[in-house]
Amino acid sequence: MVSGAYAQDKVLSPVVVSGAQDYVVESTSSVTRFDTPIQQIPQSVVALPKQIFDDQGSQTVSDALRNVSNVNTVDSRDQNNTGFKIRGFKAGMVVDGVPTAGYFHNHESLSNVETLTVIKGPSGDTYSGQGAGSQDTSGGTIFIETLSPKAKQSFSATGTVGSYSKKGISFDYNQPLNDKLAIRVGAEKIDSDTNVDRVFFKRESMYAAIGLTENKDRNISLKFRSFDNSTLDYYGLPRASLSSNEINPAVSRSTFFGANGQPNATTKGNSSTFNWLENISDDLSTNFTASKQSYKLNQPAFGFTGRTYGFDPLETAWNTGYSGTSFVPVTVTQNIDSTYLSPSISKKISVGQVSHKFTAGYDYQKTTDTADFWGIPTGFGSAPQLWNYSTGLYPSWVNPTLSTYHQENNYVTKAPFVNGQMDLDKLHLFYGLKRTDYEINQTGRTNTTSKNSTRFGASYDLTKQVTAFVGTGQSSRMPIGSTFAPGVVAVPEESKQNEVGVKFNSAYGLTGVISFFDITKKNAPMQGTTPLPPPGLGYFSVQEGVQESQGLDLDLIWKVNNSWTNLLAYTNQQAKYKVDRTYAGKQLFLVPEETLRIATRYEFKQGAYSGLGLGFGLTYRSELPGDFNNTFFTPSVTTYDAQASYQLDKTSTVRLFVNNLFDKQYVEPMAYFNGGRVMPAFGRTIMANLTLKF
């Protein structure tokens, strides 16, 4: 639950429309902090209910987000190194009203997700927080609402098997303790191999919640969640040449580039969130949210002697069998801890035909980020050991014990805010203002500054089912990971979006949004002209960079009838570095110009095939830049997927899923170490599950 409620908005859970596949979410509190019809919000907002995840067999957040336009995918082999982007820029993640402090967005489990909402573009008055990594709302926000305790007892369990020896099991149990209080617990465990030798995935998650149910004046809940994921760190594969987008023919697509005895990379996260919503009267309410969260990364990996971190990774060595290049074992360890507090008060005022509702509050977040980069000066053993394509010999792992880089960062944000909505018949006006005070200490270098972020917009109901809107929004964050010259004081990076569009709400069966947008990010760090002092390589950063993305997004659900539903998500955009000493005019890394997702599902409601559901999907993306300098692009690709389900009885359903139906062989660029390598995409994969519900 998040801030704000009114007499008609007692429960802030999204309103899901019943019917075919239950794919339509009509209202959300994720944008304004009070429950608002999505049709009236002057910004692109796309909400996905749990039913879509179940029907399509989504296993990760990235799987689910392929159904939203202009959100990049994150391969699970790369998820320790990158987060999501929306409209070309980094996206933040908010879970149950709390900004996550790390960049491990695709590690979150879908098993306890009730609704996943994508807010496109900056809207800094809504949620703030300076966390480690990519907690950055320049491109937008991914808002997750988890399952809450309910008044009715329920139990469900799902068993899964599939390609690459996939095995999984999950359960969800809801138990009322009395007529006012209930608990909910669940867990998920998934193990699978991959199309790369020795590389695997192990995902474990748990959640528990206790809360009041069916109380019109008070809603109190306490939620816990955790995940524990492990894999073998994967570095990708060399390309055939410096400008090639294909894998070097000297290696197999399944080659793992690593060491014998290399330990697993582990990522762990846990959080506890307390929320108290009190409806004092029909037009006045208060809300308080408090949360603690922590993330731990242990990433044993490897590097090369002599390579320059953050730049082109010695492609010459990659493409000549690593002749003269030795492996160096490295390990990255990182601990992130965060505390979040947010009290707020909401008020509704009506004068004649004018209705005004607003929320005022204060967000506080403190995050500590401690990390070490571990290595040993002599490489693997007493002498360099070289990779050999012909024999496939792996060097033996030697545990790195020398910390070559240590960081202790502290981020504190304090942000009073106010946002609201005024309704005058068919006209809806939105506003928001947040002042964020930053207290940043990055490895002994302290910076204190403030920045105002605003959001304004208007929507007008052309009919009951069609609404036009225009809006503008801003966000800010302090730069992380950049090195500035002595005496240079960093300033907040600033992002601004202008957007205009049309929304549909069951207009001839259509629900969704079509919009044109323009996002500009300024004060972005870029390479300066002053060299770093020895032994550093490269140059000090300066905040003179400007990046832009502009284009068209389309997200529509077409409910033809009670049995047949279609989904369309399309993007056409230009996303480039506008001002940058190194990359000016280049396409933003890992951002395609065009994407398309079409999905259809038909459910037989009666007759001989009653209980049968069939689905089919198409996913397309244009070519992707494989590094910041656009040295190479991986080709455009189209893949297909299919699903079938059959409800055996009232308590059991069996489902079958096929991804990459025609076994398309292609490669994707890796985000690891700023690109330069590629990884083989998964071929045809088949998965089946059985769900029991009581």
C-alpha cells in the first residue's frame, strides 16, 4: 500500500476488470499515491495483472515486461550487471511503495506479484531515493505490488518442468486468523541449466505478510520478502572481428569462458515493509510506510592482464585465441543496506463541480553501499595460463585475496512532496512538486545539494471511453561511479519528459494508450580532457553530456469478446547521445529503435473444448548497438511463442509453453563491462506446469 486514500478509494490495490483473461487494470495508486483511474493520468501508464504472467508462463520480471512497449529485456546471465531501461534511459523499481536501493531488478520473483505497473518517463515527485546502482527514474519506474492477506482462505501450488533440465515448485497460502486479521506465506524454487556449458540458474524466494482485512477505516500490513539466486558468472563470447556481430567461429556457441573450480556468483536480497493507512473521515486520511532492505552480491569472475576497465575489452586478444593474454581471477563483493520512511496525509475538497484531492508527505531514505574488487597480482598461479581454443583447457581457479579497490558510499535523501488532482467535469488537472535534499558521500568525498522536481499535466475526456492528455515531468539523481577532478562539485543529473497522447478505456473493446514523447537528460557525466593521475587510466569526468530519446509508444489490449483477447505493444524511437565528447550522435547502448509485441489468447468457455486456452505471440526488435561507441550492431530478430492450457477441473490446470517456437539462432549484446561481447540467445525452449488451487 502507498500513500493516500479517500472514501471511495479505501483500498489502494489496483482494480482489475473481470472477464476474458482479466488483462485490464482500470486504476492504480502507483503514480499519484492515491487511487486514480489510469484513463485520467496524463502520462503513459501500463499495468499488467498476474493473469498475464500465468497465461504466458513468465518466469522473470523481464519475461513479463516484454508485454510493455519500450522496456528493454534483461537476460538472466547478465542480470548482475544491468537493470531495466524505459524509453532509452534507466528505470527505477518500487516495491509496495518503497524504492529499491540496488540494481538487482530482474532478481525479484514473480511468484508474489499481484500487479506490475510501468510508469513511462520521469515523474520525480512520485518516488525518490538515491540508491546504489541504477535506482534512476530518468526513463520511468517499474512499480510492483505484491500479494496481500485476504479474508478468504486459499491455497495454490505449481510444479514446473522444462528444457535445460528445468525444475520448479511454488506455493501460496492465505489463512484468516479471525474476521479481521489474516496471514499469507509463499515460496518458489527454480533450478535450470542453460545453453552455455556449466552455466546454470538457481532461484529461491520466500514471502510472508500479515495484515488487517476488510476494514474500511484502517489498513495495516507487515510484509517480508527475500530471494537467494546463484549462477556461474558468464562473460560472453568473442566476436569474429572488431566490427563483426557474429561469434568467433573458433568457439562453440555453448563455450563457457572461465576457470575450473570457479565459485558460484550469488545475489541475495531481503526486505520488510510496514504500512499503516488510516481513514480518519470520508475526506481525510493518513499513511505511514517504513521499510528496511538489504542486498548482498558475491561475484567471482575473471579479467585479463593489461585490459582497460570500462573501455573496449582487448578485442585483439579475444580474436586471436587470447595469445599472450593471461586470466586474472577477480571477485566483486557488495553489501547494500537501506532504510526508508514515508509519512503522508491526504485530503479531499469539493466545491460545487470542482473536486480537489491531494497528498502531502515526506520521503526519507538512507542507503549504505560497501564494495570491494578483489584480485591477485600474479594471475592464475605462479605463471600466466592461456586459454586454448583447440583443447578447451580451463585454468584452475585461485581465490583472490587482495582488495585492489574499496568503496564505502552513503546516500541520504530527504524529500518533502505534494501532488494532487483537480477534476472539473471532463477536465482533470494533475500537479506535483518535490524538493530533494541530497547528502552523498562516495568513498570519502562528500557532496550536499538540493533539487526541485515538478510534474504537471491535464487530461480531457473526449468521450466516456476516450481521453486525450498532455503532460511534463522531471526527475533528478546524483551521478554514481564517475570520477571528477579535485575541487569539482557534482550536481544532480536532470531529466525531463514532454508527452502527448490518447487513452482508451473499453472503446470498441480497446483499452490502452498511444503517445508521443520526448525525454532530455542533461548534466550527464562524460569523458573530460584532464587525464587521471597514475596509475589511473582514462580521464576525469565532466557533467556536460546531453542525451535524448523521442518517439511513439503504443500499448493496447483488444478484448474482442469474453473469450478472445489481444495485446499489442509497439515502439518507434530515436535515442542518442546529443552532446558527448566520445559518443555524440551514437545510439544509446542496448536501446533498439523499434520493437513490437503481439500476443493473442482464446479461451473456450463452453462445448466440447470447454476449459481449453490457446495463445500465440510474436516479439520483434530492431538491431541493437553492442557497445557505447556503436562499433557493431546485433541484427534485428523476430521470435514466436505459443501457449496452451487446460482446466482439468475446478482445482487443477495444466499448461504448456513454447518460446522461440521456430528455434531461431541469434546473438544478443552483453552489458557486462560496458559491452563488446555477445551471448547466444536461447533456442526453442519448452516448459509445462500443473497448478492446483483450493
